[in-house]
Amino acid sequence: MLDTVDMELHELAARGEIVAYFGYGSLVNRATHRTEIVAAHPCRLTGWRRFWRPRPEMPFDPLRATPVSLLTVRRLAESCIDGLLVFDRLENLQAIDAREAHYERRPVSPQDVELYEGRVPEGCEIFIYEAHTALPDHHGEACPILQSYLDAVLQGFLAEHGETGLRSFVLDTDGFETAVLADRDAPVYPRAVVLTPYERALIDTLLAERGVRYTAA
């Protein structure tokens, strides 16, 4: 039997008024959402792998006018990643596209998505955001990872996938040889979050085990 949320999702899908997008970074953290989503479910996506890709300097960038690394994905048949499948109203898609301005929206097959609860309503399109592929693949000190962004991502994974999912993110995401810009106390990321003492200690411990290096903000 469908619950109230599932019924609403199916009704919206039947009218073509809903879309879904797979969050694998900051979109996993519900506190960073700025639209009134309909529903969101932890899930796993097959055929993709996460990695950090440097972004060159972009004047007038609303996020940062100097180079940083973006969390993105690439197609890899034998790989799978955890995340959050967000169901949002079609009218909000333009706002999500604007949020993900440095990314391209790509279609995802429903067969590649494993929901841990609920199901994707028939006719609902699913998307994933992939950073512009014209950007370079090399990593270096010139394009650090923002700690304030990383905190938001990891807090979301802890909430949705527990300590096991958090550890998997840290271990299975490529590019963590890139230094992290220590801006936690003066966040550059516009949707920065506040960590609890437990979250901070756990996150810092896992990153230390991964060998993550820091550079001063």
C-alpha cells in the first residue's frame, strides 16, 4: 500500500510535475536545500564514481573567485556510489540548475538506482549533475577542497548513511590527495553547516586516517 508521500509522488509524476535528482555531495545534506522538496530517499547508484576535479579561476563566480576543487562524478560501469534521491517539483529545476552552475545535468536510468525505501514513480525523470568535463583532471595545491563544503557533504552522509556510509565516502572518493583549505571557522561555502562536537571529531578522524592534508585559509 502506498503511503501519503508515495501517493503524492505518483500523482505529480502522472501530471508531469515532478523530477528527481541524485545527490552525491552537498545535495545529500538536506540542510543545504533551498527548495521545498517533495521527498528524498537514501539510495545507491550504479555506474558512476565520485572524484574531486579542480575548477579554474572564474571571475564573478558566486561561490569563489579563485580556483577550488569540485566534487563530481564520472561514468564507471563496475562502480556504485551512495547518495540521496531528491524528488522535487519540476518548477524548481531551474533553481537547482542555477545552484549547480558549474555542472551539466545528465539523465540517469531508473534501473541504475536502488532506493532503500519507497520507489521511483513511473514517468519520473532522474538526473545527476556532472562537473563540466572541459575542466582539467590534474590535482594540485592551486585548487584545494573547501573544508566548509566538505563538512556539509560529510554531515549529510552521516545523517543519511550512518558511520559506515561516511567512511565509504572518505575511502572511495578519488582525489583526496588534494589539500583541504581550512575555512571551517570562516566558511567560504555559502551553504555552510555547523557540526556537532561528535560530527567534527568523527569527520576529522576519518580524514586523518585517509591522509588528508590541510592548507591555511
